Amino acid sequence: MVYDSVRGRVVLVGGYLSDGTMSSGTFDYDGTTWRNVSPIGNPRPLRAGHAMAFDSHRGVVVLFGGGTDSGGLSATTFEYDGLAWRIVTTPASPSARRGHAMAYDSSRQVVVLFGGQTASGRVGDTWEYNGATWTQRAVTGPTARSRHVMVYNEALQKVVVVGGETSLQPPPNHLASGTWGWDGAAWSLIAGSGPMRTRAAGAYSTARQRMVIIGGASNVGVTADVWEFGPGGWQLLEVAGPNANRVDSCLVFDPQRGAFIAASGTDGSNFLQDSKLLSPGGGLTVQASPAVQQVSAGQTAVFSAEVNGMVTAWQWRKGGVALGNDARVSGATTANLTIQGVTDADTGSYDVVATSACGALVGGPLLLGVVPACGTSDFNGDGDFGTDQDIEAFFACLAGNCCGTCYPGGSDFNGDGDFGTDQDIESFFRVLGGSAC
């Protein structure tokens, strides 16, 4: 999976499906919707374990190699311009392989390929592609490996490699250590440490000048953490990344949204069919619920937030203004906000700001409506008053099936403590007709 910065879309190609077959589609994602674009010349044979990079100078996706559905390894180079795939025949080429990695070096305008698994074993060779041919640049450097992470680090102006499986030891001692950088002339060890894992996903944030890795398999199993590589070296951002343990997933940075997009993979047992926006620099996302509450005057309203990251500070706001704790309000700086004895003045839009080492995210908006002790003709809470849907919701509630957004008093419409009586029905129709309860 790569980010096409010319067309502003994520592009995903190939890989295994949950039934063991390989995907035949080319998919793109605009931040909201995935679509199968079915372009001309979609790579054949089908493949997994291939590598891709986006050549932003020429505006094309470059794909090389992979294991095919015919059981072999590929040494074919493809390019995709957003409309069609084409095979590129080059004078020289890396050998057929899978489990290799590629990144686009924007300073030198070349795609860099390193490592992978060939028919004879794992390799540690380095190749560059300029749009016309592949050139082998090095045979020494990082230990021969496959299933590693490789990205171009703008701040260092180097292609960075970390992790992967080596040929030196059997599991669980087969994981590569160290962080390596390629400057176009030679490899150098730029950090003696780094996340030791295979089948992880990585990308580089041009906004924060950081490389981020999610998931992968360590020597103790599938992980769910998020690591960041910056001026201070590697830092563990989160121990529970994008909501699940995952391997063989994809990660790209979307500069238009200032966020990473993670997609697919497995949790070690089950295939994952998801897309997650990770922002602003690591794996922090925030959700708050319920989205809409109707609370009777004098009763208690509770909003709660959930974050899949380490939060250092919370702040609930109403209409963009920070709330403080008082005799009625509690939890204004925690994950759970409680407002007791609600009044009409509490009606409005609420949100929550969750802050971590990565930055701040806003969850919401959450809407609070305060209704009289006697019910409202907007019984189902959809914002429309006195509709057929309100009548249907009221009678469903009388029968014991109140909707989640219905009047909080339920079938006790007149608030006298007795539920579903003739008086409640009479009160409902008086209010429906515009009269007092």
C-alpha cells in the first residue's frame, strides 16, 4: 500500500484474502471510501509479498516482485499512473523475490529496494530504480533479511531499514536488530537498537519528521504497539496500537489529513477488514459516546470517552469552552463527564480533548438535549417534532421496546412515576397537539 501524493489517494494492491486466495483488485481510498478501480493491466499473475513505492517525481506507483498464485516468485516491474498498469522491461533487474521492501528517495529521485527472500534464501542486496532500469548499488550492509520495514526519512535524507527475519538463527532468535540508513552510497548503522519484529508496517510523517512502526511479530508473538523514530532514537508511543494486534498490515502517511492510515492485516488468527486513521503522529484515536442524549430536567447526564492510546490530560468542553468541576459537574478533566440536575442551560454541543505525547485529538461533538419532566413531542429524539415516527416510537415504548434515543422517561410520559398508563397516553397526545402536559 502506498500514498499517491499526485492524486491524493491511498493505493492498495494484491495480498492474501481470508480464503487463502490472492486479491485480483487494485483499490484506492480517499480517506472515506475504498473502491475497486479495476484498471487496465492489473498485475498478473496475482501476488503477495511484493513491494511498492510511489515515485512522486514521475507520478507513478512502482511495484516489484512477490510470490505469485502460480507458486513461483516474480521479478517483474510494474508501474501504475492512476489509470492503467504497465509492465516495464528493464536492462537489469533484481532477482525474483518476495518479502523485500522498497522506498522512494525523493532527494535523489530513485526507488530503493533492499533484501527479500529469493529461491536460494534471504538476501541483503540493494538496488535502485530510476524509471528506466534497475542498478545494483550494494551487496553489503544490513544482514540479509525479509519482511522488514523500510521508509525514506526526509530529516536524515536516508532510506531507513529496521526489523525483519534473518537467516542466522531459528525462531524465536531469527529477528534482526539495529536501525540502518542508506544515503545512496553506503549503509550505516544509525541506531544500535530498534523494534525487533517481523511483518510490521511502517511509514514516515512528513509533518512531524518521524518514522512510525505499528504491530508485527516479536519473539513473544503478535504485537499491538506503536514505535516512533526521531532525533532521540526509538520511543515506544503506545502498547496497544490501532485497536488490535496485527501483522502483515499496511501503513501510509496522508499529508492532506496529517495522519497515518492503517489497513488490513491479521491479528494472528483472523483477517482484519478495517481502515484506521492514526493521528497526529502515533496511534492515538479518540471516540466519545453517546452521540446524542435526551435527559429529563433535573436528571443526570453522563458522557464518556475511549482512547486507544496513553492520555496525559483530558478536557471536556461545551461550545468550545473548557468546563470546570462544580457542585453539579464532575469529571471535567477525566474520561467521564457527569452533569447532575440538568437544566435548559446545559443544552448544547459537547466535545472532549485528549492529549498525549503525540499531540491533542478532539472527540465529539456530543449533543445534549434537556426535556421537561413531562415528555416532548420529539419522542424519538431525531430533532423532528410530532412526526409519525414519534408516534410509532411512543407506542413501541408502551409495548416495552423503547429506542436508545427516545424520551428518557420512557413510557412514563407525564413523569408521575407510573409507566404506560392511560394518563401517559393522554399527556402524550396533549403535547403532540401543542398543549401543556
